[in-house]
Amino acid sequence: MSVVKMTKLGCTELEISRVGLGAWAMGGADWTFGWGQQDDADSVAAIHRAVELGINWIDTAAVYGLGHSEVVVARALRDLSGSERPLVFTKCSRVWSPRGKIRHSLKADSVRRELEDSLRRLEMSTIDLYQIHWPCYPADGPAPEIEEGWETLLRLRDEGKVRHIGVSNFNVGQLERLRPIAPVGSMQAAYSFLRRDIEPELLPYCLEQEMGVIVYSPMASGLLTGKMSRERIAALPSNDWRKTKSLEFQEPRLSENLALADRLGALAARNGNTVAELAVAWALRHPAVSGAIVGARRAEQIEDFVGASEIELDPDEWDAF
């Protein structure tokens, strides 16, 4: 039985569960932003459990595991009947060399090539939501190709190869550049207790434009699950990106983040929730947010956060954070 509330994703026709399953970590270890070794059988089991509990969409990207995450998603979908199959969202703009060096491109021919490769790996003829992963790289660059990339996604939609199109990690100025070409159906952005920079400008803009917002990393890559500790972080393998690339897992931020997780733990204990549920529920509370992407690597982890959309706390309880 489903324990996940449903909602419409912005101006699209998609009806989505307010919690979606993220497949980033399912890409495995052998790439720049891997999460350490991952058992594909565990990934498949996690996808199946998510679907059983009412999650009706999976978010992945071509670059996750340099294509491997999409392959794993396809493997999981083979075991599901048509009525059970979740929606599949994936992304373009991050391409890689034979040696695994990642670069950015939104050139039309590159986007088309990425789309065809994703369709092949996912074993699909049409992708439900196709998104520009990043407007540029590095993230603070001038984003010179976003109009060309967006126009290409629009043509791919007209050709029936994707049902809906959206973007990820764009700012308001970049979204405004796309608006004359075609409305943006959905926007993906990082949002959690630890990352609130989208609140002052981006979220009100998306709400005004009736643009669906999908937030990612509401549990801050595991910091806000109630299961992270200094010992566990110290034991992370060297091929887990959090070990070397995330400032949130390093001092001086680490102590503050673990203290926040402890405070969330106390609130969770009082209300009969898990820390993960509260972290996700906090992100979902904003009226601009349609859904939250929550990653999992094993089936039992789904139980920790799947009930987040049912949580309604007094605003005063949130204000303490």
C-alpha cells in the first residue's frame, strides 16, 4: 500500500509521488563522483521496494557511473509490469571521454547523442522527463550554450523521444533566458537544512511561473539521516566523493552538521519519526516544492524516508532549526 502523497509536477502532465528515488549512488564507484562500491543487486532491490511503497519515479543521469546507473535502472524495470513501472527522469550535458574525464556540452549534436545513448541504456523508446543537468561547468561560468541545449530538448519532445523537458541547477537569470523559447516544466535544485540558498529568489520565482520544483539531497548526502557519525565518515572509502570533495563532511562544518542531526534526532524521537523523514519533510514543506529526490542503496533504507510526505509538524517546531 502506498504511503506517499501525490502531486502534479508544475505545468507538466506528470502526476508524481512527493518522494522520488534517486539513483546517483547506484552508479557505483568507478567515476569522479562515485559513492564507493555498490552491489547492483542491492540497487535493483531498492528500486523494487520503492515502487512497492508507492514511489512512482526514479531520477538518474547519464553521467552517474558513466552510464552505469541507467543500466541498473533498466535492469530493475525489466521485472516490473506496465502498471508497476515508475516514471524515469534522466539528464544530459555531462559527457565523458574514454578515460572517464567529464566535460560539459549542450551543443545540439552532443545532446542528441546523449539522448540516444540514454534510451539504449534504459531500454526505453521515450523518456518521461529529460533534463539539462547543469547549465555550464564550472557552475559559475557564463552558460553560453543553454539556449541551444533547450531548443534541442524542445525538438526532441516534438519528435516524441521525450515526454517532458526540464532543467537542473539553473538560476533565475538562466531560466529567464529559456522562457522565450519554451516554458520550463520543472526545475531541479539542491535543498536541505544545510543548503537554503534557493529560498530568497529561486523558489518564489518558480512558484510564480508555475514551474515544478524537484529538490535533491534533502538528507545532505547522508548527514541528516541520523546514522552518520565521525567514525562512519572516517571509514568512508577513498572512492566515495564525500570523503574528499564535500566541505560538509569536513571541519569546521562537520561539527555543526552533526549537531544539527542530533537536534533533529531529538525532534524525531518526540514525534515518532525517523531523522531522514524529518529532513525530507522539511524540504517538502515549502509550497514551491513538488517533490524530493532521495537516494538509497539498499531496500531497507526506503523505509526510513518514504513516509516523509505524510508528516505535518507545527511551524514552530521547524523554526527551531
